[in-house]
Amino acid sequence: MSVLVNKNSKIIVQGFTGSEGTFHAGQMIEYGTNVVGGVTPGKGGQTHLDKPVFNTVLDAVNEVGADTTIIFVPPAFAADAIMEAADAGIKVIITITEGIPVADMITASNYIKGKNCRLIGPNCPGVITPEEAKVGIMPGFVFKKGKIGIVSKSGTLTYEAADQVVKQGLGITTAIGIGGDPIIGTTTKEAVELLINDPETEAVVMIGEIGGQLEADAANWYKDSGSKKPVVGFIAGETAPAGRTMGHAGAIVGGSDDTAQAKKKIMRACGIHVVDSPAEIGKKIAEVLG
């Protein structure tokens, strides 16, 4: 029972024939991911990377039974791509694109609310269930199958945490990069909840950053859930000055609750094992599973 994606997922790539889509789809296929085709309007009927190209997501759903999509569509058109996927009945929509206008994301986010789908991202590295499906841009070789779930706003820190967990001999069930934009489809809390409720996942690494309430919401949910599964947490941006965006569009300290210190305090109060450096994540996971 993996979370979000597994070896049976039927994955399409929106923006399949563009440079980003081509490169990363190639990497995903090489990893062994079940990519069943891709979408580029106007190129339907062609093949690309030995996979069929469709004009629309609906065509891909009807013809190859696609249920998961990864979006490499440029920012101006990416929100439309999300809504198209939701309309076509895709269940998991993973959006890599960075720089989608916030107004577009508000529209897309509201549009997909009533649909039976889950959006991951945008501006995220994707999702990987090691040795089954890599639906994202993460380096696959870092991830080995195991029993630790990872939730992260940061792409590179996802890979760092995975590497440390693997070096402790524990491995990963699923790693979810939720994205660093102000409006994202799946929150820290929702991603942590998916992993806590996954029978194969024995502990969770939760990596957050300054700005917003997502980590506090996740911490409060974890406390209220009464779960016995340990969570190790880290917050990036300890030294960030207030009022300045740090890398991600959503990483901005707007008030006293947005700081790394405030978030870590809430997380500790909710029973999360907080580390002060990402270098300590692996050791701490090994210790709490002891």
C-alpha cells in the first residue's frame, strides 16, 4: 500500500515533447516508472520516447487508462493543464512548473475542489515510491525502498533527507515534495496524514520552511491524531530576515508565527522530534526508531 504512486500507476506527461518534459520523462522511464504516454496539443498520433503522444488528457485517459499526470507545461499555461487533467478524471496531478501566477493557481485550486483528484505542487520535485515509480525530477538513485515517509517543501532537502535515511539502513516508503509556492494542492498536514495512515510507513520526516502556517497545522493534527508513529521535523530558514522572500515564493516571514523558531516551538510542543540542522535528520530517525 504505497502512497499516491506505485508500480501500477498509469502515468502521462503533460508538456511531453518540450525539453523539460522530454528529459525528465526519459529519466522516469529509465527508472522503471510506468509512463503510458504524454500530451502535447497538436502532436497527437505521434510517438515520443517510444510512447504515444495525445492531443488532450481526455484522449490519454480514454486510450491508455491514464490515472496520474506530471506537468511540465510552461507557467502561463500550467493552471489550464491542471484543470484539464482534473476534468479528464486524472486522480493524482503532480505539477513541477515553477512561476505559475498566483491568480491562476487560485482559479485552478477552486476549480478542482469538487473533483476526485489530488494535486501535488506546483513548484515541487514530485513524488517517488522507490523501486516502483518516480513521478518527478528527483535523482532516483538516492532513494531506496524502506519504511520512512518524507514530506518536504524543499526539493534538495528531500534528497538530502532520503540519502541520510538510506545510509541509516532504513529506506523510504514514499517521498512527497509538496512545493514551495503560496498556493499548493496538498498541504504539509495532508501529506503527513497520508503517510501516518500508510501501514508500511513506520516514521515520517517532515521538512518545512519559514512562511505560512502549514507546519503548525501539521503538528497540531499529529498531536490530535494520537499517532504512535514518530515524526522528525526540520525547518529551513533560521537566519532569514523578516519580510523578504527566500528562494520559494511562499518562503517569507510575515509575522512572529512564521519564523523558524516559532514553528519549531509548536512542533516540539506537539511531540515532533525537531532537529536544528538537516545533517541530523538521519541520526534522529534511527534514534527514535531505536
